[in-house]
Amino acid sequence: MAALKRINQDDLRNHNLSVVLSQILRSANPLSRAELAKSTGLTKATMSLLVSLLIDHRVVKEGVPLVQAVYGRPSTPLIINEGRVCGIGMQINTDGYGYVVLDLDGSTIAERWVAADLHDAHADEIFGDLDAMLLEQEKILHEQDYVIAGSGLALPGLVTDDRHLIVARNLGWENIDLMKFPLVQRLDVVAGNESNMAAIAHLPGYASQAKGEGMVGPDGSFIYISTDIGIGGAIVRDGKVVIGNNGFAGELGHLSVQMDGPLCHCGRHGCLEAYAGRRSMVENSGIAMGDDATSQEALEAFAKGVADGDPVMREVYENAFDAMVSTIVSVVNLTDVSTVIIGGCWSRMTAGEIERMRMRVQQEILSRDKVDIKIMCTRDMRRPALIGAALVGLRRFVDNPLHYLEQQ
């Protein structure tokens, strides 16, 4: 019989602190000690000790007491204290690179983005520039007495758990050991696929204070489709990104919708990306080719042509629309997840087009008589992968709060 692992008091306290923090963050409304004790199942005495610890370290603060009844003590809400804990998010994409710093309360502390065409850019130069930018920002954060919980890096490609970039075709990067960059070593960066990071940004309370009702709940299940020059995806089940055995799950852009279709950059034929990717649509319409087809101007010209009813561009758009529908139907049938969130260029669809897509998917899924499909588009969130990367950094504090508190 295997020996049972003993749990010491610090392990138990760390776990309970994590549970309490998660509960506070996931609630759109401030909770009192009594409400936290009820929702977590912890005793009031234990809750009092844990909250005192968080207050002493300026992680939470007490709000204005609320009198809820004629008799009894007022209820004191607990609020995440701004200016104490932060996470750093970084992103390198085909249209530029930059960072954002998020406070645990959900506010943006700092943000910087360098717009640039990064097709075939040198990785050493980009990481070096990003490193210099963040060294300056880290100094400011330390002067402001922030605890940097961690950092995340969103990349448009396949990344392993040991921080090895296998391929990012739209950047022209292959087989890069990310640990060779001083930035990654110094900040102990968690690197991952940009679609997975973007999906995390849609989970309210994942690692920062929830603000109102999100598109899905904290434990929501949904399919996320990232539509840009290429197309990526993520599958989220019960509030957790499904990464697969090797961390590469969710590559929806390379599901084949036509076996004898056009050649994709991945080497296969008929991939969704070859029809509905931003560059593919522009090239297929004849507006521009190669790197010129990735520009915002080219995309705007294509969108205008579709809106004006240009027959060639309408045909390209309808083929891409059909490919999107086919892919969503296949993924819904495979995963039994019925909520779809679309980010990137396809999120610009009109309400009428979103409903047309939803109805097509609803009619074609196998469970059409039992399941109601929801399709939503991300419009209010700029660079969700960048936000998600910062949340990945903040999550380190939420998962292991005692480690950081003991360092103070």
C-alpha cells in the first residue's frame, strides 16, 4: 500500500488561503467573512484568521459595513486591495509585440505595444527589445511596492511545458528554446499558445477581480476561436483550458473542411485557415499577396468589397463562412460544448451574420433537438491573449499565496 502524504499546517493554510482568494475574485459583488465561510465550507474562526492574514499583507481590505437588518452586526464586505499584487502579460504576434501589467483587482497598471510587421523577424531582437522595455517597467513596479506574482507569454504557435517553441509559422520561427532569452529566465515566464491565453481572459475571476457578468461564468465551458492572419482555438471545459496530453489541443485552424481544398501553410489541404484566415481571404480575393495580404488596409478593402457586394469577394467570404460553420459543427459534435466565442477579425460580423452562423450550426449538429448553440463575439476586449498572459502570471499568486506572503 502506498504511503499517504502528510499535510502540514502550512500546506493546509496555503490551500485554504487559495480557496478564499478564488472565491473573492470570482464574485462580482464583495463578500463578507460570513458569506465566505458559508460558500467555502470553512469555519468562521478559520475564516477570521485567513482574512486577517490577507488584510495584514494588504491583499484585501474592508469596505464600508452594510446594515442588512434592524438587529445584528453590520456585514463588512471584503475588497481586493489595489496597488499590492500584479501580473505581467507579454505577447509576440505577427502585428507587433508588447506587455501589460494587471493588478489583482483587475485594473490595468501599465501597457505598451510596439506595432510592427514581424513576419520573419529575428527572435533575438524581439526578445531583447521586450526585455529592455520590461526592465524599466519592473523598476517602476518595485518603486510602487508591487509584488510581481508571475508573468505569461502568448505566442502564435506550439509551445511545450518546458518552454520550447516548436513552430510559429506566421512568424517564421521554428525550434526555439525560449529559456535562452534572459527575459524568460529572469521572470520565470510561463509561455503558451495565444489562443489558450485568450480563452483564459474570458473566464471571470480566473486570477483577478470579476467585473459584472462575463460572457461565460467562472466555471464555463466554451469553444474559443481566434481569427487573425492564422486561425487558432481553445477548448475550455468547466473553467479549465483543455490542453491535451502534450499541450497542443485546440488547433481548430488546421481541421480540414475540404480534403482536396487549397494547400495550407501547415502542408495539408483544405484547412479552415486556408479559407477563413485573414491572409487567405485577402489572397483568395486577389487584393494582395504574401506579406502585403496581412495588412490592416488589405483586410479593410476586403471587408468593404464584401459589404458592397463584389461578386468575387462575396464568393470568397461565403466559402470562408461555410468553412467556419463546418469546423464549429465538427468541434461541437466532438466535444459536446455548445457555446462558441469568436475573437479577431471574424468578431466584426454583424448581429445578423452571427445569427445566420448560429442557425446553420444549430441545424447541422447531431444534438440539434436537445442542445441550443450560442455564438458570441469578443468586441470589448483589446488583445485578449495579452490579458490572458497577465492572468496566467497572477494565477501563481492565487494558487500559492503563502509563498508570496512569507517573502514580505
